[in-house]
Amino acid sequence: MSPQSPSYLTQLMPLLVSWLTVLLPMLCALLPAVLFFRGRQQGRNGSLGRMLQRKLRPADGFHVYHDLEFENDYGECVRIEHLVLGSSGVYPIISTRLSGEVLADIDASVPWRRMLHGREQPIPNPLARVHGAADLVSRSLGVAPACVHPLLVVTGVTRLAMPPSRVAVFLSPKSACEAVHDRLALSFHDEQLQALRARLDTAQRTERPLSAPLPQASRPSAL
């Protein structure tokens, strides 16, 4: 090492510190945006998103949307990963990946339990997200709750034990698609379907959150 090396490093350190002082806040500011857009791409291009696009085609009367945002009563935006519209109803689809053996509870306030490596662990109950998504979709689109059929797709588990629930739970994207495709009940006529599709198309194109209309009493009166 030359005699000049220590003095050179001494001169270089303030420059490095100044660069880090500038770059670190920029990276911290950009990270949430990168994670957000990565999540959007995973929603559209993940296995479930690709399966929905392939199995539920417009030619068969289905319209698939990804990463729609809905505004809740607190003014917060809630992203719903996938939503399918068809004459048989509206299907908000929530997915989660777990592992091990899972004992599920239909009470959304009760945690699920997972057996992994011989140990039992409490895990968040995803049904709370599913119920919240179904309620937001019903109110924001102005459709009856009976026309909204929420689905939960759980992948990665070796076994899932769950009592009967009003939320349909599936262990693979394929089985969820088949359930939507094979449902025969008629919820919407052509005019209703076109009106709903127009709202959802606009929300997908503009990336603006959908929100429930104001109650009649809260709407400003026309002058």
C-alpha cells in the first residue's frame, strides 16, 4: 500500500457520505412505488390471473379485471386482486398462499391455525378480507349482495380443514375458474351487465377507485 493511500481514503470518505445522504432518501421514497407496481404485475400475470384470462373469456360471457381499487367508508383505497363479471354475478377473488396443514374457522374474527414442523401457529384469517371485498363490491357497484359471490383461493397447503361457509374456498386456480364458469344462475340481464361492464372498464382504464354512491339523504340538493 502506498503512503498516499490513507490520505486518499480520507479525502474520498466525505464524498461517499454525501452521495449516500442523497441516494438513500431517494431509494426509500422509490421502494413503496416499486413494490406497488410489482404487486399489480403479479396480480395480472400470476398463475391465478393467467388462468382467469384463459378460462373465462369474453366469448363465453365473462369479463376479468385485475387490481381494481375500491374506496371504503374511511376514504381508504382497498385493492381487490381479481374480479370476474358475468351474467351469473360478480366474483371478487382473493388469493393467499400458505403452507402446512391448516385448520380454518368460518368466523372471520377467529385466527386460523397452521401445523408446520410439528408446531401449531396462529395465522391471520383471510375471510375478513373476503367479506370486506364482497361488501365493497356490492355497495360500490350498486348490486344486491345475493349477486356477489366471493371466492378465496388458498394455495400451497398440504391440507385445509374448514366447516361449510358462504365463501367458496378453492385450493387451486383451476378449480376456482371451473366453479365460476359452471355456475348457471342468472343474476344480470344484458342491459345490467353492459352497465356494470362500462363502470368496471372505466375504472380499469383510468385506475380510479370505485366508491359507493352517497345515500339519498346525504346528496346535495340541486339548485
